[in-house]
Amino acid sequence: MEEMIALEIDGKEVKAKEGMTILEAARGANIEIPTLCYHEKLKPYGACRICSVEAERGGRVRIVAACGYPVEGGLLVRTRSPKIDRIRKVIIELVAPLAMSDGGISGELRRLADEYGADIHRFESRLQVEPTRCILCGLCVRYCDEVMGGHAIGFMGRGIERRVVFFPERASRFCPTCHECYEVCPTGKIAAETDGSIFPKFSIDDFLSGKM
Amino acid sequence: MPKKLFSLEELEELRKEILSKREPDKPVITVCTGTGCQTYGATNVYETFLQEVKNQGLEDKLGVKATGCHGFCEKGVVVVVFPEEISYLKVKPEDVPEVVRAVAKKGILERLLYEDPVTGKKIAKESEIPFYKNQSRIVFGNNKYIDPKNIEDYIALGGYSALSKALSQMSSDQVLEEIDKANLRGRGGGGFPASRKWKETKNAPGEPKYVIVNCDEGDPGAYMDRSLMEGNPHSVLEGLIIGAYAIGAHEGFIYVRQEYPLACENLNWAIKQAEEYGFLGENILGSGFNFRVKVHRGAGAFVSGESSALMSAVEGKAGEPRFKYIHTAVSGVKGRPSNLNNVETWATVPLIINKGADWFRSIGTEGSKGTKIFSLVGKVNNTGLVEVPMGMTLRQVIYDIGGGILKGKRFKAVQTGGPSGGVIPEQYLDTPVDFDELTKLGSMMGSGGMVVMDEDTCMVDVARYFVNFLCEESCGKCIPCREGLRLLRVILNDVCQGKGKEGDIEVIEEVAEVMAAASLCALGTTAANPVLSTLRYFRDEYEAHIKEKRCPAKFCKDLTSFYIQPEKCQACLICLRNCPAGAINGDKGLVHWIAQEKCSKCGICFEVCPPRFSAVVKLSGEPIPEPPPPGTKVIRKKEG
């Protein structure tokens, strides 16, 4: 029998298996914590930070990413607080300009924007980013690597230049018959822009320059 | 091939043999060949010395040696003649014959000595130069005696005696206790107690365990680790091997950043020699302890200095941080317990083992023991690497060692801790240098960058500089850091260009709070520090930029204009001729004036206007007076 760990999430006693994360424990107890870069088939990544929660132990409160923080006995978790709500609101406002398509956003990000009262246009004119419709959550990259073994998608660039690219030599072999990334992409960018076939609109230069 | 050493006794035997072959009275000309001096042509100077000694037929009487960095980089090429330790500065190849002649005659070449800028007095002995005199160089000081490519130089100075002591006379727990008792705190930035990490790795389940050297120093203006690794690589290696023994690790990595080719070269030499002598490999010094080390060259990413990112890089993955809720000390490289310390921390370990924790604790403050190496740069007279006991005040470092502010300007702030740190203004100049004291001021010790700023430095621009740096150097993985920096950059650019809006400061603070609370790694959580600390101490400068469209330091180009005061202009034509934009009008005898619409604000007119006229001034936030009517004649100043 595996050892069960008792912790408290939003005032509710929750039992979790050792090695589980706060997010898994919370979901097991029907407590919602929002995520954008989490996928149950993938290793936790910790990029979107929307799952930030307050974790208290020994009187010390830390903001941690629920998707990666392992459960501990006696841990007190608060999934909502004025500070957490503020963090989530600002994260949505910061990332929304990237996700923009036809002047709006869709899917989970849209739902979260409404829930946290985020003004998705707040920084849009200031940031002047190209609305690539990609929030760099890395779900496609990691799904392709970890689940499909395709290794056809990756990141290029660093800092604010970071972007997702398809590696043409791998993509030309794996992608035509796969298309699994269409489903995991939270903004629908990949499906919308690849035409559903073997990327006929794109040349190698397009792949490398990150237009994909 | 040297004989492999199998015991403490054999090492001491070898040391005696090396020393017996040395002639302590024979003059030796040493040339600093660290990267700083190399940029001034040190390699050429060194080779010229070799040739010149030959030419003058003095090969038997004079030695010539290449050494590591002395720290007074601004005065390179640094040449020191032993045994008297006469310091010659800014030595050029053409000076070499004269120096050699002087050394042969046991004389001193006055003209290349250090000259005190105040008294004009020449100082011959290196240790008496104020820059060196006020330092305590316990970690860095051996650089000047050592040819980094020659292990015998290190052994002659007592090298590897700490290792042999640890292996032959101390248990691994005793070594750990000694480091614990010394309260050695990590020199890489955070100041985390080294022994706590060591213990955590030692006690963590899982084999193999790894020990790692972080030589990914990347803070703008900082190069302490480079100089130590280039100049005294064996001290780092010795510390690492001792640490490995204490922890029970048999494999180590040394992560050296791509931009440090000489550090890599000297380190690889050192590893090879250490293997030959039996300090690395199987059965080290006959103790039965085995340890091997690999050099991992970085791919040029600042973020790889973060421990989990560095470990990803060592695994061959992209250098991106990952969760550290389980410490890297427990689950690091390949999920194994991995202890990481920076170059300076490792290099301090042999000293503690040799001289004892009590000796180490006698230096420094209550919470911060020992010394710290800083790279003192910016608007200060003596720039270079300085090693001072913890607890020395910022004022002592900047004025006593650094010789005060360039051109007699007024001190404004000192930036410590690099892109994770902050600025410390004048009213805190008497703060002791100490991990906790600097943190209290909203900055941090960091790895030891110390950038001095004077009255002409715009603090909003400083914040902008660091945010720009981080925009390019952040990994870009998590949203708060990446997008937060992107937004901060836009806002700070706007503020510097006079396009800042009311409410911008509040937006900066709101976003900075989210970055600090929710970013993935320590670089992200501290990325807003340069902005927050300049806001904390210089909020009025932000407000002046935003509300009055005025840059108080008269630095931001878009908010500053150049103006020639007609009553002071002597029509010397110097600015007019030097203006690259052709914006200056006037003629011989006629007052000059700047056509503002043509001015590119390069500041050359301001620089070249003779100080006795000082006719060109900078204006910010005030209207520019109309130019004088065409043909206005000069009002001659009475000479004398």
C-alpha cells in the first residue's frame, strides 16, 4: 500500500500519493487550478505560471507552480487569493497580444480572461508584438518529443526572440501522417496555418525563419 | 613524464625538490597574460621580453615568466619584477629593452612606475600602490606568482597540500564540518551556505553524485571567475577535489562559458597535469579516493549560469531552467545528486582546509566570512579586480582602492549584483560589503560586479540597459519573465524617449510584482530588480522623465539638447569643425550656434569645447534660447 500524504487545499483535506503534484492532488479532489502549458501525458514544464498557487508550510507562504510542486504532508494550499488572482490576471494580459487572432482570443485563454477580469487589450498597443497566435506554451514541442517521438518541433531563439519552429528534415518525415499537435495547440494555430496537409505553403526557409 | 605521487610524503618531497631548484634571488620579469592584459598586447610584450633577454645575453641571469591576472587591468600590460616586486604599468613592446637593462643593473625604470594622481609621487613596489595596498588577496593573490600552465609553480606555493591533508588526515565528514564551521557562503550570487548544499548532496540517495564548477560568469562588467580560472586553475581544481571527497562524488563537471577560451585552455592544461601527478584519477595520492573531471563548454547563454539550466546544459539539452522544488543538490544532472558552486567558492576551499575554519572566520563580518573578489568598473579611477575582506565599506572599496570617481565628478550610485541586483545610492556608501547588508538595500552581492556611476548617469537608462540585456539573455521559457521583460523594455524605452505616460510607474510596479512572484527561476524572479531598485532610490528621476520630459542627468538623447552660450563662446571653431552633423554655424570671430534641427546629439561639441571656455552646455526640460542674431561678435575674455 502506497503511503498517502494529507494536505489541505482551499480548506479541504486532500489525500495524495507521494510524488504527486499539487495540481494532480487538487484535480483528484475536484478543485480547479487553471493551466495553459500542462498536459497529463507530458512532464510538468512550468512555463505559463497560470497555475501559481500559495503554498504554506511552517508559517512560510510561497508562490509555487502547482503543476510542478510535489505534495508534502501538512502543506496548506490556497488556489485563490487576491495575490494569485492578480498574478493570473497580469499573466493573461501579458500573453494575450501574442494569442490574438482577428482581434480576439479564444479557448481556455478566453475563458480565463473572463474569469480573472483580464483586459486582453491592456498592453496590446504598447507591446506591438506580432500576433503569432502562439503563446509559446511548448505543448506541441513536448508532445511531439515525449509522446510521438517525432522530435520535429522545437524552440529557436532566446528571451523575447523565442519561437516555435518545425525542423524540416524531421517534419517532412513525421508530420504528414501525424497531425497530433493540431489537437494539443491551445490556440489552434497549427491546424489553422498548416492547411491540414504536408505544409504545401511552406518552404524550408519558412520553416527555419519560424513563420510556421 | 612526471612521477605520479602516491602519498603526502611524496608530495612534500616533490615540493622540496621544486623549491631547491628555484633561485629566490634571481630576478624574474613576470608579465600578466590574463585576458585583460592580452587585449593590450601582453603576449607580444612577453615574447619581446624573451627575445630581448636573449639579445642582451642575459638568459642565465634573468628569468621571464607569464602569469595570471593581477587585477589592475586598467593599467595593462602589467609587468612585475621579482624578487623586489617592482611594478611596471602600461608596458609596451618598445619599453622592453629599457626594462631589461634596468633589471640587469638592479635598477628601477622610473617612467613606467605607478604615479600617485594626487601627490605625483612614484611608487615602485606593487604592494604599496594604493589599489593593492588596501586589499586582502587571499584567494586571488597567488595569480601573480604562478604560470598557470605550470603545476610546479602552484605546488611550490603549497598547492595541493590542502588536498593531501584532507585525504590523509581528515574523514570526509571532518572536511564537511570544517567548511560548515567556516560558514563559507556561495560566492556565485545567492550566498547560500556551501556546507548545507554539500550535506544535502552527500546525504541524498542515488549514485553517482556529481560536483560541478559554475564558470558561466555573465554579469555585465564582471570577470572575477575568468581571472581566477585563467590565472590559478589548480586552486579551483583542488577545491573541487576536496569537495568531491567530502561529498562522496567521483565525477565532476566544470562548466566554462563559451566566451572564455583562455580559461578553458589553462584549465585543460591544469587537468592534464593534475592527472599526471596523481591529483586526479584513480587512487588520488594513494588514498584510494577516485575522482575524474570533465570540462563542459557552454554555448553562450547567460541563463546557463542558473543552476538547473546549467545542469540541463551539461546533459546536452538547451540551457533552460527547470523546477527546483526538489533541489538540484538532490536531483540535478541526470536526476542525480549534484552539488554546484562557483569558481571563487571552490578556490576558497583549500585555504579553509589549510589554515582552518577559525582563521577563515576571523576575516569578515558576523554573517559573511572571508573575502570577496569584486570587479570594480565604471566611472572610477582605478578599475580592475579587487579582493577585500567582507565588511569593508563600499566607500572604502570605491575611494581607497578605486581612487574615487573619474574626473572628480560626483558619485551617484553603485550597481552590484548584475542583472539580478540593484543600485545603491550615496547615502548608503558606508554600508559594509556583506551578503545580508546588500540584500537589505534591495541589491545583492551577486557574483561581484560593482559598477560605479557618476552624476552624468541616468538611472532610468541604467534600468533600461539591464532590462535590454535580460530581454536577450532570458531563456524565454516562462511568461512572467519573458513577457514582463518585453513590456518593461517598451515602457523604459518610452520613458527615456520622453514618451512615458502618467501611470507607467504603477504599471512597472504591478508587472514587477508578478515577475518576482511567479517566474520559474531566480533570474526571472529577480529580473525586475534593476528597475525596482532604481525606482526605490531615484523615483524622482522617473517622474521627471515622465511628467516634465526632463532627464535630470542630461543623458537621455531625446530629452537633452546642446546649446552654446553666446557670452562664453570664443569662436575657436573647434566644435564647428568637429561636428559630424554640420549643425554648428559661425565663423572666426563670430559666436557659434547649433542648428537644433540638424543636431544628432552626439555630444562631441560638449566634449571638445575647451574647459577654459566651457561654452557648450546641456539642457533638459527647459526651452532652448534662440540663437544669437547672425553676425554676433565674440565677447573676448580677458586672459589671465
